[in-house]
Amino acid sequence: SLKMTAEALGRVLWLPARSADGELLLRRAPALVRRTFLGVAAELPQKSTLAGLKDSPPTSSAASERSEPPMMVAMPTSSAQQGSEQHFRWEVFLADMKSEQPPFDSLDLQVLGERLVSRQFWEVVAKSADLRRHVCRVFRENESWLPDLEVPARGRPGQRIGSYFRRGAFEPIVGEAGLPYVDAPEICQPYLEMLRIRCVANFENLAVALSCWADKEPPPMCAPKALMHALLKQALHERQTPSVLLDLKKKVFIPGKGPIEAHQAVWSAGEGENDFVRNVCKLADAPILEDIYGESLRGWFCYFLNVRDSPGVFQLLQALTRILPAQIGGGQEGPKVKPTLLLLRQIYAELFVQLQEGFRASEDVQQLKRRRVDDDMTLQELSRERDPLGFHVNTIFRSKRFVVLPQARGRPWKFLTSAQTYWSVDLEIADLPCSKFALSNFYASPVQKTNQGESVDVDLKQFFVEVLGVKEVLTREELARRFQPQSRPGRPLQTHQEAPQPRGEELSEDEDSSEDSVEAEDDATLGLQDLLGDEAGLLDILPAFGSRSGASGAKRRRTDNLPADADVDATFLRNLMSRCTQRTRSAQAGEAMYTGGSSGLPTTTEEVALRKIHWSHGGVSLYACGPPAFLASPEALQAEGLSLAGRQASVPRGSFLPSEGLKQRAASFADSVLVPLAQFFQVPVASVAAAVGPSIGRGRNVHGLICFNLPQHEVRRSDLCRWYCEMCRLLASNASGEDFSTAEVASALTAQHLTRFLEFQASVRRRR
């Protein structure tokens, strides 16, 4: 029998061919162009376009050396046969006879891209070794452009073939529709890899899959937890490329938001400082990853991506930025959490703790002092080299108004740079208004923090004075120098551009270049009016050449010397009293409530909680009021006549139960005082309550709910006058932050209800 190879057959077999002019001729296979490319039909270009083929991707050496126009194999075809398996096998047969592949510009690249990622194509390839051999040859000859071919997508930009993933390897990890998939049998894996389609779920390919997931638009609303678990598993068994890890640190995915960098996130809200950490994260817009991914992925985020366990210096500075008003460089949308003095103290304390940890890792101080003597280093150079992070924070506080002084009675808060503040005042000027703006009034109390598992008391004086360089004592001479135009402090240092920027600690510098104009236009700084008051005699401390008006008081946004209008004041006061009473009318007696300290000094107040006791009498409720430690201590509760409920069927476990003596005292107090007071002020009985505990004081207004301190002795109706005054005072607490003081509102409420109160007292006497 006669045996002949396909190549030898091509040299003797004549095949019908069609030229670019449509002429039918007979040619041998090596002189012809195949009609299809991987099963996709090609059209022979016209003569006018043949000249441009030299700029297209190469087809083969023979085609480039041929001088005559290409001729395509003429085969009977129909539209129904496009891309069919029979067509594909004809292509393999012609390729074995050394016919040429179609020119690049004769291919429909969109159809070709769709075919290479289609399931039908790879199922056909998997059926035949000849087809796989042909596909391997074509992929090798066209490896320079096939992987970069774009696959069209509806309504969004197309994706390169090289960015696809084999479904069988990645869909169990990422999920359906999580990535662009190619559905191909496992036998086709070598040919998929020739197109740079990722087929093995190793660390590098999983990292690419995560990048593809994170870059989706719009961002998915679910977290790729399984993908993160697969990355962690591979990272524990494979050696990671530093560049891949560096890229992954920029792809921390947040559902609904997209990728952020690792230094912008926090792993956990902690246990002891849960509220503080969450408030800082809300202010800094830093997601808490444990809430999204769960505890099992802690190793991946904290060990491999270096995500911090708790807010770092970057998040703390971002939180302070959000607290600032927008006109002085704060957040445009305002803070997401209402700032409090307690929150500010905790932020400063956490900053100090982290700076101390960073300083311990730096060089020995004595060695640096010797270097300063030997190398003649300046003090600024010494500070920057000894503690770069501390120097950076110092520079930020000198250029941004991050020192916050909360103000009572609705006065604007003060936002200052560290150069504008002082810790305390000298006794010589202690009677001047400047003494109330000393930092010691706000931040003298130690703040308890947990450092390396130990509870420590953080002294904020050391933070402000030693780290930030705040003036420790404001003297008479220093106060006078503040109003000298030539040496007035407060201008930000211009050294922040030279300061070393720790990784992830960069802040945008969008402040106005002229700070003097900012100081003169807003009332959030300390001006002459704030430091010296209204009395002209106080100006005698200024030198003769000093400015009497004060630059910071000439253009204040708030005007202090407008003439008073009694009618307008009376109208606003009546409106304010009505709102105070209405707020109490609409108050709800909740099961548990959280409130700030009473109207004591800021340095002695702590935020406390109220918890409802399982008892009521005529609609009146009873509460336990105290810090969390009190509410969690059975011994402290027992001292107040309270106990914790066990497994009673009618009472929820853990509820507070009053003793019989406490019940009798509370019922008597409700009948003698609370119910009459509710009638006096025309408020619901449920809007007034009694309370026991160390933090109730003389009573509290908790979000409109009036809570009285339950007296130890029996109360008579003749004692009602005292409780009437307390009711007026507590109702006036609803006006906190308004233009009128609590005392003014309390006085007006007392006068408003006094007539009815006297009538009630007279009726009591008649009944007696």
C-alpha cells in the first residue's frame, strides 16, 4: 500500500482556490491560505488592502516571503457551518499540508475572542489529539497577540483573554460569576496556559484573582472570604514574592466600597475599648475587618498584610481631621460621631502610647546626645533622628489645629495648633479669662489605657508638653508677647515638608496659605476677647506698643457687642421653655440608656449608664445609675437594694430586681412627689422616674427623661417645694447648648409654674 505524509500530499495534491479577484484556480496546499482560523471564518482581503499586511502581526515566514497575492482555499460553506467541528478538522488537515493561516486583518477579532473563551470550542478540542496538536501549534505561532485579544462584553469594557481563569479551579473558591471564567476540560490546561489563562489556584494566581475581584465596578456587596482563606492557606505553604504582597496590601477589599490600602484599615474593635475604637474608626472612615471577614482570617490580614490590630497614628490623625470644622481643614461632611471630651482624651492618650512604643524601638537617647555633641547636630535634627514618628506628629500639630478645647453653653469650640496653647497659667494672671482655656482644665485627669496587656494611667501633660512642645506655664510676659504683631505665635512651621513621613501617615495639606486671615475670620481660635475678657482695665498688661484692639478680635465672625433686645430675648426664651417641656413629654423610658456626666467640671465627669429595674408603680419606672463597673458588680448592686434575676419564668435572666424595702420607698416617692410633679408640669408620668446608684447625684436629665435621686428617708408632700425646684433645674437641662444658660431657663420655668404650685400647696393644707 502507498503511504504518504500530509506534507508530502500537500506538494502533489491540487486544491481549488479563489483569488482576491474572485477567480477560481487550482493550487497546491503550500501556496494557499486556509479559510478558517481556529474554526473562525476569514475573508480574503482585497488587493487595495494587501499592502498594509506588513504592519499586521506575522503569520508565517513563508507567507512573508511570498511575492504573489495570497489565494484562499475554496470550500463549500454555509453560515450554519461557521465554527463547526467539521470546519475545524478541515483546517487541521490543510495545516498539516503546510497551507498558510489567514492574514491578521482578515479575521473577525471579536468573534475569535468569544470563541477562545467559549465552552463549545474547548469541548471540541478535548475530543481529538489532532485538534489539540493543531491548537498548540497555532497558539505557539501567535503567542505575541492572542493572549492580549479582547473579549467583547455587553455594557462594559472587554477583558483580555489572558485575564480569564479556568472555571474548574477557581469557581469553587471565588464563586459563580466572581471572575471571568473559561469552562474547559482539565486535559486542555496546557493550551489554556499558552493563552496565559490561569488554571492553577496557587498563591500568585489567587492574588491576581483578588485584584480582579477588587477592581470590579460597581464593587461587589459581599466579601471574598473563601478567596482570602485560599490565599492564607497558600501563603503558609509557598514562598511569597515581595512585589505580590506589596500589591495585595493595596487591595484590601471592603464590600460596597472597593479596595483600600492596608494601613487604612483596622482589624479589631477590641474588648475593653470597644466604643472608643469604633468611634475612631467611624471618624477616620477606617473599616474594622474582623466585622467583615471574621476571626479566622486574622493571620492573613495582620501577619501578611500588616493590618493594625487597633487604630494607628494614621487613623487617629484622620479622626482629628474629621472633628475639625470644614473651613479650617476638617471633613466636608462633618464628623460621623459626635466628639466628646472623653473621646478627645482617649485619642490623645492613644497617640501618646503609640509614640512611646515607637520611641522604644529607636536608638538610645544618650548615644544620640553624644552624637549631637560630636556632630554638632541641631535640636531639631536630633529630635527628627531620635524619634521620626514623634517629630512628624509634633510637626502636624504645629501646622494643623488638632488641639481641641470643648466649650460649654453653646459657645464655639476652640481648635488650636500646639503653638497657640498652654498647659496652665501663672498665679499672677490666674484671675484672667485666659485661665479657663488652659489645657489642664480639660486634660489633667489620667486616662486609663491598656498597653501590652497592662493597664496604665496615661499622663496627658507629658504628651502635650514634652511631645507637642506646648507651653507649660503661660506667664504675664508670654501673654503680652502673644499680641505683638511681630512675634505673635500660631503661624504653622514650614518644616513639615522636610519631616519624615512614616508609612501610611501622610495627610493632605489643603489649608489656606495665609493663616492670619483664617485666625481673623473664625471664632475657633483664642483672640484678645477670649484671653482678656471685656473689661478695659485688663488691657493694662499689654505693652505700650501692643495692639489694643487685638488682631484676632477685629474680624471675629461672632459679634459680642451688639445691643440687647429684650423682646427678642423673651421670645426666644419662651420658645426654649416650650421645647424643654416638649422634649420631656416625648421622652421614652428605655431599658438601658447611656449619658454623659452631670454639670460638674470636665475633669471630674465620667460618662455613665442607666439600666431599668424590673419594677413600676403607676407608670413610674425605677433605674440603676452608675458607671459600667457598678452595674456589673453584684456587691455594689446589693448595697443599693438590688439583685440579679436568676431563672425565674416571668422575669428575664439578668434583670435587676429591687428588694422589698426599695419597692416601698420607690412607691411612696412616686405617690408623694413624682405623680404630682408630672401633673404640675403637664408631662406624662412615664417621663419622670426615680433612680439609685453612685452617679445619680441630685438627679439627671437623660435624653428628656427626668430621673430623681430616690431619697433614703420617707418623703412628705410638705417637702414638695424642694423637688419642684429640682424638676425645674432638670427640665432646664434640655436647653444644653442653647444661647441661654441652664440657670436662666430654670429660673424662667420656676416662674412659669409657680402660681399653680402655690395653689396645689394651699389645697394640701386645706385637706390636712
